[in-house]
Amino acid sequence: MSGERTDVFVIGGGPAGLALAIAARQRGLRVIVADRCAPGTDKACGEGLLPETLGALSRLGVQIPAALGEPIRGIRFVNGEQTVESGFPLGCGLGVPRTALHAILAERASGCGAELLWKTSVRGLEREGVALATKTVRARWVVAADGGNSAVRHWAGLGAESRPRRRFGFRRHYRVRPWTDRVEVYWGDDCQFYVSPVGPEMMCLALLSRSPELRIAEALPRIPALAARLGSATPLGKERGAMCATARLPHVFREHVALVGDASGGVDAITGQGLFLAFSQALALAKAFEAGDLARYEAAHRRLAQRPAVMARLLLALDGRPRLRRRVMQVFGDEPRLFARLLAAHVGVASPADCAVDSLRFGWRLATV
Ligand SMILES: Cc1cc2nc3c(=O)[nH]c(=O)nc-3n(C[C@H](O)[C@H](O)[C@H](O)COP(=O)(O)OP(=O)(O)OC[C@H]3O[C@@H](n4cnc5c(N)ncnc54)[C@H](O)[C@@H]3O)c2cc1C
């Protein structure tokens, strides 16, 4: 370790922690990141990067080589026989395996001069820094980027405002040539599959449900269209699971400790916006460090969370409500322009004001279909 003192100590070297390390180094701050795992960590994730997520990455100076992923040009919803889809109004997304994304972020963070301590657990917070197994490191700011189950959040006294809404995600890769350049969301009665192309011969399936027991092999037959698409494709690697909690925290900083990424309150994985939020929050937090004013970060964090939170509420309203889902899909099928508008709002290209007339039309159609 280069010293016992730093400007920023980041606890957790997942996407949020590494992004924060890069953003803080871009502003000339000294950064140490500690993660209890080894680099290249895998985690259950749908692995779809939306166009705006790539935009946030590019502000961090991170370009993902095209060869490491597969282009994603839009979103398709499939509900039994019903299908609606639209291309992204601007730009293209990318499906990238989580380990490849992690390796690129780690390389960039280390290349910008952040000190990365792998296999290093943080044991607790000290008055002026953090406690590692063998020593204390003093830091002007401490950042909790230790994920949805953040212990640091609790150590800092930054608990949840309300009981988080919890769902469970499982991810598995399949060896199969991608049949689509869209993220496909397959709706079942008690689960969804979020499917992204992530390689020339690889698709990523993420299962989302309220049950911690439901696994991909058990859920697949409930979605015959997806099971047929996969055919006899070989599953690759292990099935990985993670909890995804939708939580809003009253505060995302206290004194010299700030929260970023899933530790700062997550959004349901069905939105595909977790990584966008993590990267955008990291950029905003580094800016606040430079200004010496973490209240600015809290305000930016709140603004960033609004759109994904609305989208999560809308999408989760369809979970477990087959009749409503059929009607919504019928309206979108009859008027694909409305689905295109929803997607434009989802990826931040249309504002709520732009969508006002379409929302009224959607509401009217839904009531009369
Ligand atoms: C099933 C599923 C599908 C998803 N699909 C998508 C998608 O398609 N697109 C998208 O944008 N988002 C998606 N997300 C969300 C996205 O994966 C998360 O938002 C993202 O992983 C958050 O990153 P993070 O760095 O905040 O947390 P994490 O990735 O959880 O990283 C936290 C890190 O902290 C470390 N750590 C924890 N405690 C300590 C400690 N005490 N000391 C040191 N290190 C510690 C851990 O080892 C870990 O590396 C999905 C989520 C799930 C569950």
C-alpha cells in the first residue's frame, strides 16, 4: 500500500466502485479501492448496456471494444403470442459479459492511477478512515460501493427509508448464435426473462421473480417461446444468483461517508438501468468531492433515480397481472408508436412533457381496449 492516507477510500470494487475511482482520478484525487474478491468478478446480471450507459462509460474514458460484446439496437417484449418492439431512438447498446466489463473497468481505474487492493475486506469505519484486517487507512472521504446488501451503509447509519421491494435474479449463459439484436423481455405469470446477446455464439438469460427458489431450468418451460428459441443450446458456466432490491434511502451521505451504486438504493433489474445509475452517480459524486459539497451529490442522486424509479413502477405493475399485461400489450401492438415513445422515455431521449399527449392516449386506449 502506497501510504496510510488518501483522498478517497472506496469500499467495493464492483462497477460502481471502479467507476468512482476513475471519476475521482479524473479530478486529480488520490484513490484507494478495496474489494474482498479477486478481479474479474462475476455476478448475476442481464449484461445489457443501454445506449445511455455507454454514454456514461465514455465520460469515464471507457470504450468497450466492439469485439467484446454484441450490439443491442432496441427492446422487444414478448407475452405469450403477443410481441411489441422498438429500436432505440438514438445510438446503440451493447451486450457484454460481466467479467469482461469488470476487467475493462479495473484496467482503466488502475491505468488512471487508482490503487486497487483485491482480496481485501474492510472490517469497519473509523473516525477518519477505514479499518482493514491489519491497519487503518485515513481518508478524507469514504465511499460505500459494496452492493445492495451494503454493510457499510449500516455502519454509517444510512439505512433504508422503507422496506425495500425485493426480487431475485438468476443468470446463465447459453452457447447459441444470437437470434436477435434486441434485449428481449419474456413475460410469464410469476417471472420474467431478460435476454441479451453477449457474444457471437452466446446469449445471456436473466430470470427475475419474487421467489428465491425458482431457477432457470424450472422457469424456462413456463415461457415456451423462449424455450423453443433456445432449443438444445448448451448452458455455459454456473447459474449465478443475486437479489435485486428497489429501495430509496433518505440520505446518500453522512459526514465524510457517501454511498454509490446498489449500496445507495437500487432499482429493479427489469429496467436494465442499474449500471447506468452506478456510472452516472460516480461521475456526480466525484464532481461533488471536487466542490467539497456532498449535498450536491445527494441532489444529483435524487434526480438520476427519478426516471428509472418511474419505469420500475410501470413495469412491475405488469408482474403478476396477466389480464392487465394482455391489455397493455394489445394497446402497444395496435399503436407501436406508443411503445417507441415509452422506450424513448426509458432511455432519456423523451422528457415527461414530450410524453404527456401519448400518456393520455395510452390511458384512454387502455380503458377502452
Ligand atoms: C439478475 C440481475 C440482472 C441485472 N441486469 C442488468 C442489466 O442488464 N443492465 C444493467 O445496467 N444492470 C443490471 N443489473 C443491475 C446491476 O448488475 C447492478 O446495478 C450493479 O452490479 C451494481 O454494481 P455495484 O458496484 O453497485 O455493486 P456490486 O456489483 O454488487 O459490487 C459490490 C462489490 O463490493 C464488494 N464488497 C462487498 N462488501 C465488501 C467489504 N466489506 N469489503 C470489500 N469489498 C466488499 C463485493 O465483492 C463486490 O465486488 C442486474 C441485476 C441483477 C440482480
